[in-house]
Amino acid sequence: MKSFVKYFNDLHGAFHNDLNLQKNIYEIPKLFNKHVSILLKSIYSDLSKNILTDIYFDESSEKHFIISDELLEIIKEDWNNSDLKVLIEKMAKETYDRIIHLKKDNDKTETYRKI
């Protein structure tokens, strides 16, 4: 089984740091999109910029991201026979968790402002 943990570990610190520093809920999905694109570009250097936008964060979907059939077809072998899918799912979950945390934090702040 192929592993892409090395690529993931190379960018995970920056991704995690960016998530923690971001206070705007609406900007957080962009961080997922940016860092997943960096991950895929480091693994598949021949991918075009256009295709890299075919995976993006979606808070309402079950796995919290959407990947196009076109991109999936290109990376299908690794998607099914490596840890790539799990790594991207982990990034999506971290993104989702950060959004939920900030929403709860904002709710608390609004409650205190009313007092």
C-alpha cells in the first residue's frame, strides 16, 4: 500500500497553524482548499491548476468535502489503494471542527454581549 504521510506531514503544521490563527468562519474553507491543493500538487506535479480546484470543502456533505469525478478519475489508483483519501478526510474533519469551535465561541460571545 502506498503512503503519502510524508507529503501530509510536510504541510500539516502550516495547515494546522493557519486554521488556529483564522478567526473568520467564512475564510476557513479556503484554507482547506489551499492546503489540499498544495498536497495534491506535491504528489502529482503534473496536475493543472484548474483540476486542483475540483476538490473543495463542503460543510454539509458527509465527509465535509467534494471531489469531482474528473479529479477522482486521475487519482483513482492512489485514492483506492493508499492513505490519500484518509489524509484528506482528516484535513476536512479538522476544518469542520475548527468551524464548529468558532461558531460555539461566537455564540458564547453573543450571549455575554447581551448581558
